[in-house]
Amino acid sequence: MTSTVTVRLTAVRKTYGTGSATVTALDGVSAEFTAGSFTAVMGASGSGKSTLLHCAAGLDTADSGTITVGDTELAGLSEHARTLLRRDRIGFVFQAYNLVGALTAAQNVGLPHRLARHALDPAEVTRALTEVGLADRAGHYPAQLSGGEQQRVALARALITRPAVLYADEPTGALDSVSSGVVLAALRRLVDTHDQTVVMVTHDPVAAAAADRVLVLADGRLVDEITGSGPAQIAARLVQGAVRA
């Protein structure tokens, strides 16, 4: 059975700077992310992985090529339309949790609805917190939560709008191994239980091993695709990809 393509990138290019200072961040990258899939994007610093994520999420614009989320092509959208697309159909989790310290976990999760002036059903907030295992921490403030718990609150906040795709930029980068495992398990459950599409940038082969596949970038190009491998095998393939590049 053919899976539905949630996000498609076709021959995407992105450069920064001009003249001799031009840096090619993405050099004709094509990739598809299907519903219910968990993809890790890896590569050395400067390989283009964060640029890929930001362009795919509409946080940055590509110079050429096409990026579609569902049946919507990003290139033809006004900035306002891109903002609405990010608000309604795209979830994003950063390495920094970006929680509001004066709000409880539940209030942080409900914030996207309040900013959009949408009616907020408390049951939706409870559902989102339950999905990341934090229903019992709804009334706690960020300072009362561990780093892993704060990241899971950020994850619940990203899920409250039921996005077509969830992008995660180094979501375990600031966490210890135990907290990282809890966050990765939450992401894995979202994929397996709710058919969520997840695309995660990471530098950690252990984190990448939680995904269904790993896309490896080098110098803005897609140089490898890894499936069914553990951390050691992923690390070895990363080295091979760097050599080939």
C-alpha cells in the first residue's frame, strides 16, 4: 500500500551570501516524508540539515526547487499565508524549549490556540499532555519541571493544532541520556500510534536510531539514506558519507 506523502522537496537549492562569499547550504536536495514516518536528518556542521528543516517548515525560503506540504506549495505563498500554514499545519520543536516561565504546562500547551484566538477546549490540552506522558504535571511551571519534561511540554504544544508534520531541531541536544530516551520514545509513539509525520535533525546516532530512516547530508547534498541500523552502524555510515563528499 502506498503511503501518503506529507512533505515533498524537489531539487531544492538555497544559498547565502554573494560573490566569493556565497555558501551553498542546499544543493538540489530531493526527499519525501510520508504519513506515519519518522526521519532523522544528519550531517556535519554546515552540511545543510538545519537549512533543510527550516525551508521545509516555511521558516526560510528556498532559492529554487519546490517544497509542498500536503497539496500546498510553499513558494507561491505570501508571508501571511506561510504564517498561517505554520500555525495550522506545521509543528516545530527546538533544542531550546521556548516555554513561557509565567505560564503552567497546560497554559503553555494551549498558547497556540490563544494566540490564534481560537476557542480552547481544556480536553485538547489534557489530550496533548497525556500523549507525552505529562497529564499529571499540567499545573506545574517550567521552573518546576526537568529539562526532559519541559521538552515534552514543548512537544505537546506543537501537537495541539494536530499538525500534518512535526519538525524537531535537535530536540534531545540539551538533555541527558535518560531524558533523551523519554523524549524519543514520545516521538516514536506519536508516529506508531497517531500516524504522525516526524522529521528530526540530530547529531546523535543514538537519537537517529529511533527513526525509521536516516538521511545524511554533506555540503548541501543528500549523500546517503540509512534504514534498519543501530547507533554504531549509523555513526560508521556518517564517516563514510563525509569521506565520499
